[in-house]
Amino acid sequence: MTGSDHHCARCGWPIDQPFQVLSRHRTSEGLVTYTRCACGLLRMHLTPATSTI
């Protein structure tokens, strides 16, 4: 299978439906989430923090 922005490049699993969430925590940059795909690929995703000035 070919990869895209929405699917794992190795197995085609939908990225927005992680097989397993390993860790989720807030940082100064936003919310960091580490997930594992069905094929075992580890992925890190940063959801940027919104700032109000």
C-alpha cells in the first residue's frame, strides 16, 4: 500500500485511529502524543498549543 497523510506508509492503517496510545502529555509547545500503529510503527504527533494574547 502507498502512504498518505492519513494512512500509515507501511501498512495503510488510518493515522487518526491509532492502534495504541502509549503516552500523552502537555509541553510548552502543545500536546504531544506517542502512538503505535497496527504494524508496530511508533509515531509522535504534536497538537500545537493555542495562545491568547
